Amino acid sequence: MSDLRDGGFSDDADGLSARLASANRSAPRSPAEAIQPEQVPPPPQRSRAVRHPLVVFLNFLLTIAIIAVVVIGGGLLYGRMQFQEPSSLAQERTIDVDKGAGLRDIADRLQAEGAISSKWLFIAGVWLNRQQNSLKAGEYLIPANASMSEIMNLLVEGKSKYYAVTIPEGLTSEQIVEILNADPTLLGEVNQVPPDGALLPETYQFTRGDTRQNIIARMQRERDRVLTDVWSRRASDLPLKNAEELVTLAAIVEKETALADERSRVAAVFINRLRLNMRLQSDPTVIYGLFGGKGKPPDYQLTKTDLEKETAFNTYVVDRLPPAPIANAGKAALEAVANPSRTRDLFFVADGTGGHAFAETYEEHLRNVARWREIEGEPAEQPAEQPAEPLEADEPLALSPAE
């Protein structure tokens, strides 16, 4: 027991002594010591491996690499934002990119025209998108405020500025060539004027540098395509031998009326006459027989003598259809002949409103002619006994010119 007590007392004494020593060390000995900072143990010394020159150099390189990555990444992000940001171009502008022009030449042109703010940024953007070899020549319409990215895509896709030429229905091929020759954007000459009826009147788009001969070729291909489709959907009981006869009759319908809602009914009149072996008696065929592809002079008036002239195209003289089309018909006229109205009409005459009055009988037709004369302020005439005989120089019995 005594040993335990002595041992315990000894331990307590040792602990008390340690505490007193610690207190003595921490307690200031003087007022000056009280304001002195407590000394901190020095840091452990770096290992020799860390202090090696190679390690220091590698750490330097790593720091430089990190800084470079941050700078390059930030620069790319900023450049990308600038490349996709709308430009300050206030209005759309047409810019030509010549064949064989390099990326730098294109960038110079774009910057000179004010389409881009920095040619170097544009070049860098094109390179980063790997499109430097995909920019196409052409004439481009740059939209207002287009970004560099949009301009690049425009040149890559080759979306050049488009022009258009509109060919009205009912013109001869010679008249169509005159329209193409008058267009200042098209190039070259037409090698040969196509036959009438071989072209499809329509609006055709093209880019600068396109040729007139190319437009003619496109019109021929379109006519063949449309004719094949229309002929395949024709009425089964048409009195027409082939697709070319359909084109010939469609040209007459095209010249007789310019009203869309009349075409199929005008076509029905001619189809009904063909079924009954009646002559078509169409004034436009007389005009074509007299003047051909050049067309009637504006101030020329048909006479009774003209209606009696024997030409290959005068349907007052020849039976059935003329030997070839007298004009180039549009798709609507081709459709009208392929599927005409189901009527018994055999006659029509102008009604004074731009349209026509139709009739199934000759007597009804004469009444329509009388009304038309009253509208025109002309004196009424005694009708001829035979329907095949024209009433006067510019008014055939069966049909009247649409002009």
C-alpha cells in the first residue's frame, strides 16, 4: 500500500513540476518580453529532391503551359464569340468571289466591302472550321448584320445571288429569245431558235455568269417533263393522236384566252369541233400563217381577205390542226387540253368584259355576237347563212381573237 501511495505521489509531483516549468516558460519575465511575439518553430527543410534544378525547371515549364492554355482557351472563346456575333453591316450587299480566289483574297474583299470587321479573324475562323478549301466562287448577297460564321456558310454552300427572267405564256420562240437577249445579266448567244411549242414559259432563276443557251435548254427540259406528266393523265377520249398534237392545240388555247378559268372551256370548244370534223376557225392561227414567229404588228387589223388566205396554219382553210404549234403554251393550257370541260359548246365570242360568251348552237352564238356588237357600238348585221363563213374581217363565226 505504501509503495502504491509513494508511487502515486511521485507521479503527481512530476506532473506538477512539468506544469510549473511550462508556466514559467510561457510567463513573461519583464514587460518588454510581454510585447515580443512568440517564436514559431522553423519550417521543416525541403528535401534535396525538391530543390533539384531539373525539378525547378519542370515546375516552371508546367506553370508556363498552364498560363498558355488559359490564355489560348480564352482567346479561342473570345474569337468564337466574335466570329458568330452579328456584324455592323447596315444593309445587304452584293459581293463577287472570283474563280480561283484564295481565302486571303476573299477575306480582303469582304473586309473592303465592310462585310467583316477583321480579315484575320475571318481567316482563323474558316481554318478552325476546316472550310478553307470549300469556299465557292459566285455572286453573293450578304444579308445585313450577317455574322462571319453565316458568311462562311453562305460561301461554303455556294448560295449565290439569284436573278430571274419571266417568260409569259403564248409567245413564240423567237419572241422568247428576244427577251433573253435583252437581259443584261445573261451571257452568250442562243445557238438556234427552237421550234415553237418546244419551250415551257415560266419564271427561271439563274446566277450571274449563266448563259442564254442554258436557259433555253432548261425551258426545253421543263416542257418535256411537264408534257410527259400531262399526257399520262389525259382524258381517255381525246381526239388527239399524240402528245405533239396536244401541244399544238394548247398553243391555240393559250392565244385565244388569257383567263385561267376559261382555258378548259375554250379547250372543250376545240375538242368538240375536232370530234365533229369542224374546222377550228381560230384567228391566232391566221395571224401565225401571215407573220410566223415574229408575231402580228401591234397596229395590224385582220381583214376578210386574211381569213381566206391559204396558209398551212389558217384553220379557216385547213382541216383539223395546223402542222405545228403557233406559240409556246404554259402548263395550265396543256392541262386544259388534256382534261377539257365536259360541255357541248361549239362557239365562243368576246363578251366585252375580257372574257367570252359560249354557245352550243349557231343561233345562240349569233345572239352572243349581236350583244358583243352592241357593247362595241357597232351596227348589227344580218347573220350569214353558213356557219363556216366569217361575219366580217375581224370577227369569225365560231371564234374571236383573245387579243
